Amino acid sequence: MTEKDDIDVLIAGAGPTGSTLSADLLRRGLRVRVVDKAPHAFSGSRAKGVQPRTLEVFEDLGILDEAVTEGGVYPLLGVHFGPFTMPFRMFKKYKVMPHTPYPNLLLLAQHRTDAILHRLLGRLGLSVEFGNGIEDFEQDADEVTALLSSGEKVRCKYLVGADGGASTVRKAAGIPFIGETNDSDRTLLIDASIDGLSRQRWHIWPRRQGKTVGACPLPHSNQFQIMIRLTPDETPDLDEAALAAQFHILTELSLSNITWISVFRPNVRLTERYRAGRIFLAGDAAHVHTPAGGQGLNTGVQDAYNLGWKIAQVIAGAPDSLLDSYEAERLPIAARVLRKSSELYSSLDNNRISGMKRGDEERQLSLSYHGGPLAPANAPTTKTLRVGDRAQDAPIIGPSGERRLFEAFQGTHFTLLAFGPTAAKILPELKWPSDGAKLLRYAVGTGSGVEQHVLNDTTGNLNKTYGITSDTLVLVRPDGYIGSIITNDWHVAFDNVIKTLTSAR
């Protein structure tokens, strides 16, 4: 076995979660490797719904345009009852608002999401190491030594298991995965073409020979993702000819060009812990859901988005307790998402069409870390925001010609907004350490000119959205959540906050 130089983070799993984390760490200047035991990138459509909050993450990473180009709008449902088709809107269509630029779900096959993220990694100078997984590891107070399936030993500061529901990292760390797997409840998933079927609908055939069949058109292709709910005692024949024959019996339609087949079992499990020393879990390695509501991929991406900046800050000298906040913030959200997806799945299981409805909660825009270790429940608030809430967008004019607040947030930095003349005067006096993420400071003005260190709120939307009624400092974390709201004792309050987030002592 050979040993290579130390790296900062070794990531197991190159799906959406592991790839998002890899990209976030790379843009922060960390040394990263990502390994995946699969021989090649995932080739199916499996998790095909990208929620609005994840689209905001993709914008920050610079891949939103690619995702939108390769994706599409979710179509109306068409529920078939014999010769009749009942139209049904599964998703409410939301209007674009100044505070929410991407309000609607994007239909994007998972293999396209993976490819977009892998291209981003390539631009950042990293290649995924397929066919090379984690076999075992050991850790001490200073590092992790991981054994790869190639026989190589890798020393790293941190190891992240983003290697799916059957996570080798989680099992080797001895972390319980609490929940259940119902082996009698299975769904056959197929990517294929369907001759003569309209692509303007997501088609549902309920109760066909005791089964429910669905077919969702995949954008920019002639394929559908086909879902066939199997009966409890059924042993599916996965031969392509047999699948085509079964589909024809159920729908009287012809199946062709099959490119991916999978049998899905709805695991409902949540890890007992997200951290074991220098080992972290993210995505399906930490939580697995039913497919209802399109939550799994999105929750995993946001795990990565929460963890990346914290690892970078701790490596730069921030207190280790910042890494404990990863579990404290993300585990309750995963538990809540798991309950919601299970409720939706149960409705479908009871053949209730209403169970297909999706609302605001699934968009993940209202998720908050308020009440957690970085966002105490007794922290100051504004009229509309609490510490830990999502930092919303707004139209502005900035020093680089920015037209939206999210453009000022984009990148690896913290952002400090000063509302009011007293806060603006204090702004340059506040100390920030040179190690780790930078702090960009902006006074919020009301003019229309382009000024250095000023964001002009020409429409009043920013002040209104942020609920500002007096002089206020608002600190925005690198992952786009409110890190602090300060309305008095400026220096003391700011110093106390940054001691938890940075190398300041």
C-alpha cells in the first residue's frame, strides 16, 4: 500500500451531495478528493425534482443556468380512468417575487444534475475517482487514515460519508441508522420511450390490475421516467422484453429504448448522529425518505451547503464547536422532511389523489435554523426576520452593478449589511480575522448611484423584506442564512458572534 500527502477532506460518494460539498470546499481553497465505488457516474433519472432552495444553492455555485437549460417545468398530471383523462395540478405555480427569484420546482433527471456538478468539479480542477471506494478507516485526534479499495491509504483532516443509504462510512463509524425498510413495498423505475404518449402530461394510471402506473416526461429527451408499483408478493422480471410486455398489458402502450431499470424500496431511516469525531455523514448516508415530495436529493445538497463553509472555517482556526452545529442544524430538518414525505407517501398508498398535491413546505424556502446553537431563540429580530432564517433576495444597485442582493452574496464570504446612519458609521470599525472566509461590508443606501461599499435600495424592497425599522446590522452566513441581527452594543455583540464563526479569540 502507498501513502500520499495529506489532504483536507476526503469525500465518499459523487452523487449530488458529495459533488456539491466537493465543489464548495474546492472554491474555498481546500485540498479535496472524492471517491465513488461505482464504476461510472449514475445513469438514471431517479431523483428528478430540484426544489427552489436548491436552485438558489446552484446559483451560488454558478451552475443554475446549466440546470435550467437542461431541465424543464413539471407538467400537469393526467389521471387516466378508462377512456377518460382527468387533468390535475400537482404543483402550485408561484410567481417570481423580488425576495424569491426561483419559486418553482425544476424537472431535471438526476444523471443530468450529476453531470452538471461533475463538470463544475472539472472546472475547479478535480476529477471524481470512480471505481474506488472507502474500505475502512481509523481516526485519532488529528487526522483520519482511510483505506481505499484501490489499496491506497489516504490521510485527511476530515472524512465525509455521502455514499448513500448503504453507506460504508456510516457502518464503519458504528452510527445506528434508525427506521425501517418495507421489502414488500416496491416500485419499478424505468427510463424509456413510450410510443404515441403525449409529453404534455405526467400520466397516472391508478389501480391497473392492483397496481398504480406513472410516466413522467423527461426534458430534452424522448424518454419518460416510468413508475410501476409492484404487488407485495410479485417478483419482477427485469428482462427488457418482459418489461415492455407488462407495460403494454397495463396501459396498452408500447415501451422502447430502455436505458435504466431499478427496483425502489421506500426506506424511512435517520442516522442517530451526523458526526463521529472527524467523520461526518451527509445526504442519503444520514437520512433516506420515501420519494414523495422530491425531498431526498434537495435535503442532501443542503446538508453539503451547510457543512462546507464550517469545515473550511474550522480548518482556518474557528472553534471545533462550529462543526457540532452541523448536526444540530441539519438533523431536525431531516427528521421534519422525513415525516412530511412519509405523510405524502401514505396518502398515495391510500389511493388519495389529494396526496399528490405539493405545497410551500416542499420548496424548502421556509426552513430555518432559528433556535439552534448559532441562532439562539432569544436573539434580536427584525419585523420579518429571525437569526437562522433564510436571507431573502431583493433588487439593489451595488458597487459592481449588481441588480440583486443574491449577486452580492454569491461566493464564499460572509456579508454584513448596515441599515441606517449609525450602523453604517460603525461598519468599518468592526474587526474581522484575516484567516478563513472574508467579510464583505455594505451600507444600505437609498440613492441611485454606484458607490463603493454601498448597496442602494432604490425600490425600498430590501428594507421592507428585511423588516428594518431602526439602525441594524445583519450578518449573512456563506450559506445564505441570517447569522446575526444587531441593534445595539455594536462592537461587543459583533465580537461575541464572530467568536463562534471565525478564528477570532
